Amino acid sequence: MPKTTSVYTRVEPELKEQVEKVLLKLGLPMASAINLFLRQIVLQNGLPFDLKLPVNKPLDYSMMSKAQFDTEMEKGLADYEAGRTMPAAQVREEMQRRYTV
């Protein structure tokens, strides 16, 4: 199908530069990359990736209310009871088994 519509957008110059460098390595023009992104939105019926806030920070007990602390403890107990946890020594053994040459 012939391309007859244009999309104009403003982006930060540094971001555009970084994207162009990556796309150059891939041999992919910016327009093609944008078309791929738009087609994926249609195919996925939404964005082709999850949008979520990072959850990298460990929980800080001193910042929790008693109810929040109890909730986190209940989550941990539920994970334990469901068999979704294992002792650190077992994790270490499994890591060595899988990745030691």
C-alpha cells in the first residue's frame, strides 16, 4: 500500500541522535522503524511492550506502616507455602550447577 500520510513529532535532539546511531547499526531507516512500531501497535492491539514503574528499591521497614509490613509478611509467607521460595544454599548450588564450566 502506498504511503500517503505523514506523521510529525517533536523529540529531544539527544534522543533522536541516540536512536539514529542504533538504527544505523541495524541498517534500518527511522521511517521504517516507526512503521514497524505502528504495525506492532495494531497487531498487539496496544503498545508492544509493558509500561511499568521500576520496582528496584528494596522495601524499607522504617517507612512502612504496621498494615503495610503485615501485608508484605503475608506475601512472603504465601510464597513460602506455595513453594515459590528456596534456601539460599539451594540457589547457590543450582547456580553453580547451571553456570560453572
